[in-house]
Amino acid sequence: MTSLLYLLVPLIAFFYASVGFGGATGYLAAMSFFGIPPQEMASTALVLNILVSSISFSSFYRAGHLRRDLLLPFLVTSVPAAFLGGYFKITDETYSIILYIVLTFVAVRLLFFSTRRDVETETNLNRQLPSTNYLLALIIGLLIGLLSGMVGIGGGIFLSPIIIFARWGTSKHASAVAAAFIALNSISGLLGRVAGGTLIITSFGLSLIPFGLLGALAGSYLGAVRINGLNLRRTLGAIMSFAVSNFWLTFWR
């Protein structure tokens, strides 16, 4: 049955990379259906996240969407926090509960709160945007980084809507920043797992990487220069809702 992941991983990578994400929440949701141990899930998702988000970032960067002044304040606190989160050892049950709380938030966010504002067009690039609140950015980076390291995600799926809602950047800015944020936090979280002895990478996990790369290459190119991400976000939300519903129904029985 786990062979189905060879189909799911590139699809997840495609959809997520098209909107500047690494896909860890998608990989984790998919792997949870096949009884893969939590620490192996988190470690594999982080490796895939690093590769997919790096490809996504490259496409958005080449398209001219990166704003370094917007990215750096979040990284100052998120990178060390992600390391600490990866270093922490938590029980499998605690991990699962935290993971599915995160996935539930993501599903609701993508399915019900994706709007046209999330996918602003390039005509908004010349609009005067408010300055980033650096103190708030440091706090946000700290909280997202810690959670990301613990669960095995990059955190961009939380950061991107915050940037758009606060109007600190356009959707393309948010996608470029989120992709870089995800890659660096995932690397930090992975190093934290190495230091904490919670890194588990198997040959099966490594075999998923080429499939994730194929999906990321296609999705990141189309997302950066061609397609509107609104329908993709809602599709991701629908898929995620199915995954989290299955978990919570089982959990409460």
C-alpha cells in the first residue's frame, strides 16, 4: 500500500510548490494513512520540504518576487527556534495530536479562507505597502519556528497568510518569502533532530525524493509565472480536510 505514496508525493509537491510551499503538511497527512512511525514521517517530510521549497524559491526568486527586507526579520528567531523544536523529544501520541491540530488549521485556512486577496496579481506590485512591524515579525518567527521544528514542517503555510493579511507584501512576495523560510527552517529542524537523536531516514523515505523533485519542478515554474493559485489552495484544503477528518473520527472513538 505504501507504493501509493510514489503517486501522492509528486502530486503534493506540485500543488504546494505552485504556491510557494514545501508540502510537509501534505506529506505528513499522506504518510499518516500508511502507519509510518511519527519520527520517520517528520524526518522524511523535512528532507522533502528542503528540496521542494528550494526549487520553489528558485523559481520565485528568478521571477523577481523576493523581498529580503521582508524575509530576514522572521528568520532571525525562526531558525534557532526550529532547531530547538527539532531537538525536543516528544511522545508519538503528543506528536500526532500536535500534528493534526496543525493540519486542521491548514485545511480550514486553505478551504474556507482562500480569497482573491491571497492571489493578488502583479498589478499590485507598485502599490504602497505598509512597513513590516519588526518586533511582531520576530515574535511570529519564534513561534512558527518552534512549532515547525517539533512537527517536521517549514512553517511557510502559516507565514504566507500573515504577510498577505497584514499587507506586508503581495501574494508573490509572500510565496517567495515562504519558500525561503521553509527551506531554512527545515534545514534547522533537521539539524535539531540530528542533535537530539530523533532523525530517522529510511531507504523508503529516500526513494520518495526523486518523485517529489519532479512534482516540485513543474509546480514551482507554473506557480511563479503562469497560474493563479486560488483554486489550487482550495483543492489542497479539500484533500487536507479528508485526512484530518479521518484522524479525528478515529481519535474520538
